[in-house]
Amino acid sequence: MKLQQDIDIFAEEIDPEVRESVYGTSKLKISKRADILSKDFEDANVVRKMAGLVKQHTIENLPKYLAQAEESFTRNGVVVHWAADGEEANQIVLDIMKKRNARKVVKSKSMVTEETHLVPFLEKNGMEAVETDLGEYIVQIDGDTPSHIVTPIIHKNRRQVGRSFEREGLGPYSEDPETLTNMARVHLRQKYLDADVGITGANFVVAESGRIAIVTNEGNARFSMAATKTHIAMVGIEKLVPRDEDLGLMLSILSRSSTGQRITVYTQFISGPKVEAQEEGPEEMHVIFLDNGRSDVLASDCREILRCIRCGACLNTCPVYRQTSGHAYRAVYPGPVGSVLSPLINRHGFAPLADLPKASSLCGACQEVCPVNIPIPDLLVRLRNKGKTEEAERASINTPGFGVWAMAASSPSIWKSGLTMGNALNWVPKALLSVEPSARSWQKTRDLPEFKGGDFRAWLKERKRGKQ
Ligand code: SF4
């Protein structure tokens, strides 16, 4: 009840323009998704379940498929790196750039690089890093953060974008989408041509062939790779699928669930740097596999969340997300997927984001639309339990009584004297021992057990003596 009130208050405080943008766009996407799935599949649930099984099989056998992927990439001439966390992944990118005397980067949309805060890191280290996805570019020039995993500026409208472009000198104010897109196109084309390095994520990584699949609706991933000499793909370790033929299923369910399209406009399959016969393309290619807490998720009872293919459908359908927008979740991954994933991979631990699993009415809409059939409501309940258990443990650790007990228990001599003196408690009137009112009422119907401290030690001592 309290949580629902908090959500209502938060939602009321959101700029009405933002609320309208988020609500309208997510509603439109979810209805396009439903239309296309019902037109194209006799039973979309069968397809969702099949895709879920493929991904579940992959994560259950992740070490095997990661080793296979590394072997395949290496065979294709790709350099494979492993990063335990975001800092390590960012440092690998920086080291590659320094080695190539590179200074300029163009980057296509990638949630994993949002997770590692790659662009601010590169800028801090003297590099020029430009987001080339239109939405991400607007987020960058506004000093904002994405509020949706597929549509980063779902919280903005074209009037706000027009004002940002005018401020940045891209052209005179306009709110015509085509004019705005052209302004960005002219500006970004030159950035591609000037860049030394192209950075992408990957929607899928195929273990058997060492091929990555990237989908965009703007072609910016293709430009980022084609125009630069070095291509770096940073990917989460869960992005694998075993075989090339799995891509057919995955790509078709991804685009339909995400934007209601049969296929995303640009679909790139990349299996290495350019070969001699190719005139253009990167001369070297690196793949950075990022863990960043995913191994721990894999070992947990919420491992199903690693099936996620980042389609954003659960955000679009979630009544809480639609009201509050993505920034309310205080994490890179918002919405139902974020309520599970963000607290689990948070570098400051579970506790700071333990409230997120409660930001759900558990209506089940997220699971119904999920293309890989993740039981999100079940996972949310498991995480609520986890939060409650951890909270209770913290509370007991923080009570003064527990502190005294911990001190005594960690010192053998104090512990021994306590056991000896503890026997004296049996002679103290019971009523005097109950200082807490609740303990007093508890004792009205129960007796305190007799203190037997020290008996075991005395027995052991006797036994040892007997054996000598
Ligand atoms: S949890 Fe499912 S619906 Fe949500 S983003 Fe991931 S794949 Fe899409």
C-alpha cells in the first residue's frame, strides 16, 4: 500500500510531457507487438517458449559455449578479451585505443556500455566518444541518461529534441521529425569519417561460428564498423546462442516483441575483421566478454533473467513503468527486467536497490509478453524474500545485544568465563531477567530453560583425563 502511494506520488511529480511521451509510446509499441504476433504466428506462445528453452539451455551450459565462442572467434582472427567488471572492460577499450594511437570513437547503441559507463570513462581519459544512435546522441548532448533499453529517449518529445539541436548548433529550431533527423545525419556522418575506433554491443553471439548479430533501425552500427579501422564489440557473457540457425528464431521474436517490426531495418552479421578481398571494413576486431555480476546471477535462483534478449516489451506493458518512466528505477536497466537484474548486478550490492522488486503489482503482464518466457513475477517474489531476509539479518547484527554476543563469542577467554558465570543465572528470579515488556508477556506462559553452559567443556575435560 505504502509502495503504491510512493509510486503515485512519484508519477504525479513527473513532467506531464514526459508522462505523456512514455505512456503513449509504450502503449503503441505493445499494441503493434500484439498485432504482428497474432498475424504471423498461429500460437506465439509456442514460439516464446521455444526461444526461452534455447536461451535456458545456453545459460545452463554457459562455460561450454563461452569456450566454444572464444575458439571460433580466434579462428576468425578476432581478439577475445575477458572482463570481470565494468572497470576492467573500460580499461581494455582504453588500452586498445592507446596501442593504436586512437583518439576518436563512434559508438552504436549498447546497454552493456551504459552499464560500464564507457563514454564518460573515455572522455575522462582524453578521448572523444560520440554516441551515434539518434536517441543515445540526444541523451549525450543533454547530459541525460536513457530511460528505456530500446528507446532511450522515450521520455522526450520532438519539441524538446528541437530545442536541444538548436542549442548545440545543429540547425535552427524545428519540430519536424524529418528535419531533425537530417540535422543529426549531417552532424554524425562527419563523426564516422573522423573516427579511429567503432564500438558496438551485440544482440547475439553465436558460439559455433564466432559470429555476432547486431540489429539497428538507423544503420549506425554498420557505419561505426565500416568507417573505422578497429571494431570493438563489448558483450555480456549471457548473449550467446549455440548455433547460427538459432538466430532465425531469436531475430524474428526480438524485432516483433521490441518494435512490432517483422525484421529490424539493419541486421549485421559479423564474424571477424575484413578479409583481403574486401575494400572497406575494420582491420582488427576485438570482442570483450563482460561478466560484471552475471556469474553470481547464474549461481542464484534468479538465473532465468539471463535469458533476456533486451527487447523492452516488459517495460512497454508494465503499468508501473508506464506511470513512472525509466529514471524512477535509478539503474541502467529499468522496468520489470531491471527490477530483477539491476539489484543483482549492482556493484554496491543488493541492498541499495532492494526496493525495486517491490515496484510491481505482480500482474504478470511482463511474463506474458516476454519473448523468452522469463517468469519475471516469480523472480520478483524471490527477490522480495531475499530483501526481507537480508534486512532481518542486518537488523539482528545491528542490535546492541548481538554486538556484545559477537564480542564474547570471538574471544575464547571471555566465552569461557561467561559459561562459568552463566550458571549463576539459574539462581536469579526469572522476573528480573525479563526487562523487555514483550519478553515478560512471553514468559507468562513459558519457562526459561535452565542454563547449562560449561557442561560440555567439563565433560570433555573429564573424558580426556580418563584417556590419559
Ligand atoms: S525480460 Fe523479456 S520482455 Fe523484458 S526485456 Fe528481457 S526479453 Fe524483453
